[in-house]
Amino acid sequence: PLAKRRRTEILIALMALEIIFAFSYLGFIIIPPISITTMHLLVMIAAMILGTRESVAVSLVFALTSMWQAGVSGVQYSDLIFSPIQSGEPLNSLLLNSARLIGGFAAGELFKLCFARKRKHVYLCIALTTLAATWIFGTLTYLFMALLFPKTGVTVSMALMAWIEPSNLAVYVGITAILLLISIFFVLFMCKYVLKAD
């Protein structure tokens, strides 16, 4: 287990990176006509190497930066709904952003189950957990949009079924694979850093 000081250092680093991602091109991958967020990557890393509380903390930064960006630079209605000020429905916007926190909690609990006992194929477990957690993140956001902001045109059925459409599934699996590779590299790097530092 990591020492408390190390855990705090890693958590602060991940929260700082989340802010950097939010306000730079690192937070989004543009594949016209869609924009895919990479913001939940750092939540996954926190869930994987630190735990549920820390992944929720990083998710909170994710939610707060989403609200800030929507309020400052949001143009389309689908962006403005994330801002309690710009949406005109502050409570619904706060509930929508809470999907980030729920996603962070779910990721932490899923990784806790993954690492609950020694596994022969640990990276397969990490891959499946990352896929599941990424699906939960996306689906929760769409579900909350469908329920709280029906004017977006998003429906509950769309939220549940969008990821199994061939085009979306290909992008989804591809991005998740990239996130997995980055996560594994990051974990190996952090383990090396921790071992050297200790």
C-alpha cells in the first residue's frame, strides 16, 4: 500500500492534471463531427491506484471545470446545460454534473472489486473494468441529460443503446484501449517513482 504522503501527492497531481486537461486540447479528442472527452482518464487512474474516495475527488474537479467551461465558453445548448447559471435550471445542472461524481464512485468500486483478490490475468481485469467504467460514465451523462434536459433530444433509449451502434462502438473501444495503455504506463511509471522515492 502507498504511504499516506505518497497518496496525497499523487491525488494532488491528478487533480492538477485534470484542470490542465480541462483548459487545454488534452481534455478532448476531436474526430469530426464528434468531440470525445479524455477527462475521465484521470478519474480511472485515481480509481485504479488510489481508490474510491480519491476517484470521487478527481471527479469533483471534472464536474467543477465542466461547469466553469460551460458558463464561460459554452455556445450550444448541450454545453450550456452544464452551467447552473447559463442553463436557466440551476438545480438540474447541478444534478447533471453529479453524474461525474457517481461515475467516479462507480469506477472506484469496480476497481476495488477487480483488485479484491490476486488474479492471474490482472491486465484483462483492468481492461474490462476500464471498459465498464467508461461505459458507465458516458451512459450516466446521457441518462441525466435525457431525464433533466429533454430539449437536448437525448432519450433514455438513446442513452442506453448508443454505445452498441457499430460506429460508436468502434470509437468507444478504440478510445478505451488508448486509455488502458496510458493507464498501464502511468501506473508503471508511478510505481517506479514511488519505489525510488522510498
